[in-house]
Amino acid sequence: MMYKTFPKINIPKADALSFKQMKTLDYYSVDKYQLPIELMMENAGFHLASIIAAYSQKDAQILIGVGPGNNGGGGLVAARRLAAWGFSVFLDIPNQELATLPAKQLERAMLFGVSQNKISNPDIFVDAYLGFSQRFPLLEIYQESIKLANNLDTLRISLDVPTGLSENEGIMSEFMQANVIVSLAAPKKVLYRPELKSDIYLVDLGLPQIVYAEFKHSFNIPFHQSAIWQLQCTLD
């Protein structure tokens, strides 16, 4: 059940981005426009937290699965923001060897009262393990995390791309069965798979609008009107 609604936008699959195109936009924005990765991480985590809160009662217990890279860092920002808003937040960190920025975000989250004690029956499970940078085959620790989360009787929310969901439809690995997906900056083609039964949201990562035009992407997301849009997927 969602307790807050967001405006809707329809973008056809033909206009959505591949993982490679999304990485190019990311790197180009960092290089040409000096957009700090930490700032994008903060934007991603804040919007993720806002959507989690929109689906949560105030007494909800929230478990966030954290990966070692930037996707995990976004999850940790969300953990900190949710804790600051009064939610009970717990972490699952299968790989404790976090990169520098996520490690700093973990330190901040702990200061805000986030717990590293993994709980077994959360009200909401958040998948912030790997995002669009995941490589296949997945490490066994993430395969196990997917199985455990999919067996929970709870709402599952994935940051950017559900863990285990491959662009290559020939890869038949189990993937996170997310009820909600928070796609960063742009729609991803992989999210138009017919087997996905998810509410999908597009959120503003902070990329300048001119970047989309420079790469001749035809969609226009009016983030000046709202930083969060619910995506209506059109397969045509």
C-alpha cells in the first residue's frame, strides 16, 4: 500500500537506455560537468528514502541490503535519511569490503542510529546490492541474498535495477522479485521485461538536462516539476 502518490509519465521502451548508455551518461556528467559521485549518491539515497517512506507506516522495520559499491552507498544514504525521520533501519552487508564512499556512508548511517544487526522478518526489504553495474554470474553471497529476500512475506524495493536481473534474457538467473523499483535518472530497457510486476519510479540523480540532449535521447522527464515520477512502461 502506498501512502503518497507521485505524478505519472509514459516513456516507450524504444527511448529507454541500456546499461552501457546509462554508464556513459554517468561518466560524462562526472567528467564534463564535474558532478561529484557523492552528490549523486546523496540524491539517489534521498529519493529512495522518500519512496520507502511513501510505502511505510511509521513503526515499520526496514532492512536494507547493501553492496560494496555506489548502489550500496545510495542504500546507506537512504538508511541514514530514514533513521533521521524516525524509522527503525537495519542492514544486511554480505560483502564487508566496502569502497571508500560507501564505507563513509556506513559510518554516517551508524551515527544516526542505523543497526548492522540483520533482522529476519522486516516489514520492508530494500535491495541496494549492485544496481546496473552487476556482473554475471552473481557471486554466491548475492544469489543467496536474493533467495532469502524473495521468500520473505514483505514488500521488496530495488534501487535502480533488481539484483540478478540481466539485460541478456538468455541469462536465467533468479532475480530480486521487487514490488517497487527506483530507477535513477532515466528509464532502463531491462525494466520493460513483461515478467516484471513492479511499480517503477524515475528519480532525479542530478544530471544536467543538456546531457540527455547531447546524447540525443528523446525522452524528456520534467524533473523541474517533480523529482520523482511513476513510470508507465510502453513496450512499443
